[in-house]
Amino acid sequence: MKHGDPRERGAALLSVLLLVAVMAVIAALMLERLNLATRLAANGQAMTQARLYATSAETLAMARIKALVDTSQERTVDRSGLLGRDFPLPMPRGSIMARVDDAGNCFNLNSLVEADAQGTLRLRLAGLNQMRALMEGLAIPEAEAAIVTDSIADWIDSDNSPSPNGAEDDSYQGQKIPYRTAGRLIGDVSEIRAVRGMTPQIYERIRPWLCALPGADLSPINVNTLRPDQALLLTMIAPDAIPLDRARGLLAARPPLGWASADDALRGVGGEGAGGVPLNQLQVRSRWFLLTQTVTVDSASVEEQALIDVGVNPPRVAFRTWGDRFSR
């Protein structure tokens, strides 16, 4: 029996070793992809579960809010301490950290305009002055505030004629990436990042004070739910009649059961209409509430904000957004 050439046996062995190496690489890649697919599936399942938890938290929050507003048909008073606090809600496989705020206690960007009988959006001087007063209270220079406020009003209004310090389509279409103004009510506060004069520093400073309610009404400030640290919102409405110190004193003197009317709250400054206080802007009953929640399931985490409307029965979510609102 003749034995083969040793070189042939060596080549065959080398071929086998190469085949084994290739198979090992393929097996390793398959295992890696299987592991990745498993992690992706687990993350997807966790995200789905987190969104379901968020929906459940919305239902719970609406029930709590409805109980709050149903306590009295005349005024909204936070006797139970529901507003402005973080509430942990333990869940299987995760947790929810929820917070409910009066969503009307802010400057409504859409109040910079008002609609006429034909639905045309035009500048509202009262809203413009209020936003400028708010920015002054936040130590934003007057010249910068004038550019930002005029530009936001131009962003919303229906015409294409720029305000003295504002900007319309012509200004934005000359950008490296051209775009146009919205010509409609603002849906999310983050839209104002695109307006002329807005800087990251200004946006960061004013963002906590702003909202975009679904209507062009003046900001419906509720003097019964306004927090002491939000006193600047009262000053914003009428800086001459309600300077910041007086606004803080007014909130400190609020009765335990709240005020029955805005006139009662403003009795020290002459009531509504005195000192430039707009009629019917200050409220004692709330319609809009903001639910902010962070939901964690396993390693997945989602953040949601839901604007809840209690002006209808039963209350409903007017709209919701996902992601940290202060990062948008």
C-alpha cells in the first residue's frame, strides 16, 4: 500500500483547518447577530411595555385631576397637594415618576396673535407686551427681547409683512437651509428655536415659562394654583400695577380655600382692569393640566408629556409628546 505525498496530506490538513476557521467565524457572527436580535427584541418589548404603562398613568392622572376640579365648580384649589410634585408609581418590571402641573400658568405663545372674524391671525399688542415684560423679568436685554417677540409674532401671524423688529419668509429663505414661517398657531414651544434672534441661551432661560396652548387666548393664569416661584407671571400681566414684590405678597396672602374671583385677588391693586390688568385673563378655575412622566421598564426609559383638557367631560388628552420637553 502506497502512502500519498506528505505535501498532499499537509495541503488537505490545511484545507480542513481553514474550513474549520471559516465555520468558526460564521458561527461567531451568527451568535453575535442572534444576541443582537435578542437584545433588540427585549428592548422593543420593554419600550412597548413602557408606553402601555404611560397610557395607564394618563388614565390615573385624569381621574385625579377630575377629582381635583370637581371638588368645586367655582374655583380650582389644590387642597390635596397634587400639583407641582413628583409622584413615584411602582410597576412590575419598572416604575413611573409622574408630575401634574397647571398648564395654564405660563406664557401662552399663541397669545401673541388674535384671530379676526375671518380667522386671520394678527398681532395682539397685549400679548406682545406681556412676553416682553416676562423677558425683562428674566434679565434678557430689551433689544434682544424686542427681536425675539416680534419674530415669534411674525412666525405665527397670517400676513407676510414683518414687524419692526421681526422677520417673515424673506429673512428665512436666505438661510443656508431655507425655510418659511408657519403662518399658524404654534403646536410645540420648540418651534421658536427657528425664529430670528433666538439663541440657545435665551431659549434655555425662557423655556420653563412658556407653553403653546391650543388657542390664541391670553395666558389663563389661575391665581389659586399659581406657585410662589411663579409670581413673575403676575408681574408679566401688569408690571406697573403688580411689581414682583407685590405679586409675591399677593400669593403669600392667598386664602386656604383660594379666591372666589380674580377681583378678590386683585382687590389691593384695584381689581381687574385697573393698572392695565386685562379683563378676564386672571382665572380662579383651571382648564389645562400637564402630565409629565418618566417611565422605566428594565433598561428602557421613555418620557412623555400629555396636555389634559378638563373643559370637556370626561377629561381628554388634547395632545402628547415624547421626550424631555426642556431638551426640545
